[in-house]
Amino acid sequence: MPRQGAIVAVLALTGLASSFMFTLVVPIQAQLPELLGASRDDTAWVVTATLLAAAIFTPIAGRLGDMYGKRRIVLVLLVLLVIGSVIAALSTNLIGVIIGRALQGAVVGVVPLGIAILRDVLHTRSVNSAIALISATLGVGGALGLPISAFITEFADWHILFWLAAGLGALCFGLVLWIVPVSVLRSPGSFDFVGAAGLAVGLTGILVAVSRGSEWGWLAAPTLGFGLGGVALLLVWGWYELRIAEPLLDVRVAGRRPVLLTNLASIGMGFALFASNVVFPQILELPVETGAGLGLSLILASLVVMPAGLVMMVLSPVSGRLSNVIGPRALLIMGAIALVAAYAFVLIAGSQVWQILVSNLLIGVGIGFGFAAMPMLIMRSVPQNETGASNGLNALFRSLGTSTAAAVMGAVLAASSTVQNGVQIPSAAGFHLTYLLAGAGAVAALVLALFIPAHHAPEERHPSLPE
């Protein structure tokens, strides 16, 4: 077997590549209507499609990994990343780019699968630190990738962003094939296609309502139809999953108190993280003359945001060691406290670049600890042959938080905007409201973390199935 450090490094690289997809098009988002010849409402799907695909594919990929081999499904997801990137790179119209971006979103499933692989192949003493590193990549890749995307957008054709993603996917595919061992732990049975379809359609309805509600109107018929229809379908899906022999996801396991509370806390953590990704670049880049902005260029703004990712990376080995000493529940509480402090600070003092930087560094601390703790809490509470699906579900809840943050922050800033020289400019009051809402998400995560049991019952053991 390859050295365990090499396995961790390769899986961390795939995690970085997957999270990079979330910020890949951020630098060109404002120019997409002109580049693709479409309305701003329609080009919003270039971002929404990735969030939707990530939310849908992640739990499904986790279940497929438990059944057919985790490395095998990681390779399939990386192939989808390459195909989607090439489609987007060759496209000059909106539909092609949306299809490519949706396929790129599917690759986010490699993170929970990678965490499950680590649990299968690493020595017990090394697992927590390795899991902390892989989990942190969900935040690190986006933060580190933003300056790269900004630089390419500034000096080259925007299609190169997608060629870069394709090359990164191909590199990760080769390294996983070479370094990562074949999975041996399997969950027998057949795949629940009805459950997968129900989950996909239900989530699509909810996330479409959340992402487009500010444009359609929160009480408009399309918003209510998609949102309430999605909720109703997911309730039916849960009822169905409880009554079949081989469900997509064991809802009873997902309903265990530690798992349920951790997943709900994940929504608040994801909301607090992505709120900063949406709001901080805007306030940094708006001209000073608007009364709300700090006047930085796109590249300089991305460099202010980037250190949060570096903090997450540095803290990942610390998180693993801390978890061994104080436990993952305490680690999650510390992360939530750091997020609350970050938004409290920027509310009190957020009028200068260095203050935004300090707040963002605190967010890096909070996400570094919080994202490291969540998979540890999940995996100590579920059977070993369900780690892929259970971590996939946890990643889904994080995606719900991030997609909700994107929609809510956009709606708040749009509602607070005034027209200056024919351009809508968010107000300082609007930015303050976004900080309050993001801080509320962090407080919710903290409260939920406090109610997670400090101890857990011994997990069930299941026999492994040979490849």
C-alpha cells in the first residue's frame, strides 16, 4: 500500500479541486450577461447549477461509494469534472456553460468519500488529523482559488478558467488511480433509484426556491410552488426510505441525536462561511465614493479574502490533535464561537480593510475547527459501512447553508441598494444587516453544538466485503 501521507495528500488535493469550483466563476459573475448574451436572472444559473448539483450528487455518491467502492466513485466524479469543464470551456452560450457547471458541481462528493476512505485505510492515531485536513478543503479551495480566478480573468480569456479546471481534474484522476488504494469495505444490496430521484427532485425544488426567491418574490407562486413542493416531496421521500429494505440513506441512523444535531449545525456553519464569500468581496471592491465600499481592485480584494483559507489549512493538523484531547463536540463549539466573534467584530468595526481581514481570519479559524469536527462527530455515531452516505448527507446540509446564504445575502443587498450613476449600489446598512444574519447563523450553530451529546454509544461493526 502507498504511504499513508501520500494518500492523505492526494485526497486533500481532490478536495481542494472540488471546492475551487464554487469560486471559479466569481470574478466573471458580473460580466456573465454580456459574455453569454443572456439576462442577469438567467446567468445566475451558472452559479445555482453548481450548488444544485453538489447538493444532489453528494449524498447519492456517498451511497454508491459504500456499495461499489469509494475510490471507484471518486474516479467517476473526477471524470464528470473533466467532462463538464471541457463542455464549459468550448461553450459560447448559456446552456453549454450551465451544463458544464452542473457537472463540475458533482465533484464535491469527493470530499465526504475521501473522509470515508481515510477511516478505512489509516491508523487510528492518524485519522482525526487527516479528516480535519480533508474537511477543511471545503473552505480552503474556494479561498485559495479566488485569487487564481481573479488573475486569469484580469489578464486572459475567461474560457481558460474551465481549461484549468479540466487539467486539475485530470491530474487528480491520475493521482487517485495511482496512490489511493481500492476500497474493501462494502455495503451489500441494490441501489435505490426511486429514493435517489425523489431526493434529487425534492432538493431541486427547495434550492431553486431559495436561490431565485429574491428575483421572483418570496411569496410569488413559482417560489412557493417550488419550495413547498420540494418540502412535501422530501417528506414523502423520508416516509418511503423508512419502509424499504435497502434505502438510499438509513433515515433512522440520520435521525440519531448526534447526527441530526451535527447536520443542523452544518447549515449554520455553511451559511456563516458563504455569507463572507458573498459579502466581503463586494464591500472590498465597491468604490469609496459610494459610501459603502473600500475601493480595492478585484485581485487585491481576493488577496484579502484568501488568508482565511490559509488559516483553515494551518489549523487542520491542530484540529485533529485538539479533537483527540477535547473531543470533536468541543471543537465544533470553539469553531462556532470564533464565527460569532468574527461577525460581532465586523459589525462593531468593519469600515477599514484591515478590519475585514481580521474578521475573515476569525472566520477561517471557525470554519477550520467546525468543518474538522463535523465528520468526526458523524463517523463516531454511524456504522462503518455507512460512512460514505452519512458524510455525504452532512455535506448536503452544508450545501443547504451555503446556497441559502448566497440567496439571502443577495436579496438583502439588492433590497438595500440605491441607484448611483445608473448602477445599483448596496448601502452600508444593507451590509450591516448581512453581518447580523450571518452572525445569527453562527449563533444557531453554537446552540445546536451545545446540545450534541458529549459521549456516544459504541458504533456497530459490519463485516467488510472484498472488492
